[in-house]
Amino acid sequence: MTDGSIKLVVLDMAGTTVADGGLVEQAFSRAAERLGVEPGSDDHAKKLDYVRATMGESKITVFRALFGDEDIAQRGNAAFESAYAELVDGGRCAPLPGAAETIGKLRDEGRTVVLTTGFSRVTQDAILDALGWQDIADLTLCPADAGRGRPFPDLVLAALLRTGAADDVREIAVAGDTSYDMLCGRRSGASVVAGVLTGAHDEAALRGAGATHVLASVAELPRTITGFTGFAAADGFGAAAGAGQQR
């Protein structure tokens, strides 16, 4: 029987727990230039606008949409990942204030924490290594681990299936800084889908994509979900299922 409390917390990385500082845009600009897109051109501006609008999405998916050719998309994505790794290696990667403490607090409270990203595994690991975060969470996932990246619900559902931390998708909280993070959380069935204002998108965009809460930063998340029993009292499903299993 479920008590309706949050058991699994799925957190985005860049812009949510890790300071982006424009690294995604810088890495994209370097990659686009290698593909022949002239910096400062109308084409570059349009493509950069698309990158901003789709922050949080799997990067290979973004390059496929922008260039419409699989070979070019693969080359562009590889160039992007390489450029981003160079920026990370150059010391351009830092945790957002309170992020590490928040993850520690959530785990100390007995909740399972999973870090997710739209980057490849290689880039995700480079970020974790740069921050010394290899063991900070219970699990880390990238799109290749789940099947599809955001805005599909696969990353959140993979976190649930891999950890077995919750009996019901409504015992999940999701936090991120982009509209696609919010869509991913809502489509997964999570009860708490919290947008944070430390990254790509503003409150209007986050609420428009379905945020149940909008927080100044991820540091506010533990207080938001403490004592949360958003559905246990609202229906008798959990109790009925538990009673059925006891027969």
C-alpha cells in the first residue's frame, strides 16, 4: 500500500543542479561553424533560437531537426559533444548553489535521487567527473539509457524501473529548468513536476508546459515535497490494491 509520499526524485543536470553559464549555446555555435553555419548569419540565429526553445531535449534529436540529414546530424552532435567537453575540461562547469546539499538532504530523508541529462553518456560522465559527483546520486541516466530523451517520459520511467524506488508513478517528483523537463515529468505521471528558475526557461514557459510548482532553485525542492501526500487521501486505489494483495 502506498502512503502517497515522494519516494523517487528525478533531477535534471544543466540549468537545474549544474550551472550552464551559456555552455550549451557556446558548444552549439562551435559545432555549427564546423558544419558551415556562419556565425552571425540569419541561419545561425534561427538555429540558435531553435536550440534555446528545445533546451533539455536529446542533442542528437536537435541536430536531426536542424539539419535534416542523419550523417550531418551525427557529425554535428559529435562536434557539439566535443566542444562541450572542452569547455568542461577548461573549468567552465560548476554546481549551482545548494544543489549538492539538496541531493544529500533528499537521500538522507530516504528518497532515491536520479540525475538525468539530454547529453550523451560521455558528456554526462565528464560533467560528473569535473564536479566530483560520481557517487552523489543513486543513479545517472542519459537518453541512450532510456530509449528516448525529453520531452518523452522515458528518462523518468527508466529511473523508476531501474531503481524500483516507488510503487506508483505518483510517488515521483521531477525537477528541471526547461519546458521539455516539465513535459517529460507530466507525461510520466509524476505528482510533483517542479520548474526551477536557474536555467533556460522562465516561469511562464514552465507553467505553460505543465509545471505543478515553480521554484527559485532546486534548493527549495526538499521543503516542497516534505510531507507531500498529494494523492493518497484523494482516492482509495492504493489501499484497495494493498488489501487485494493481502488476500
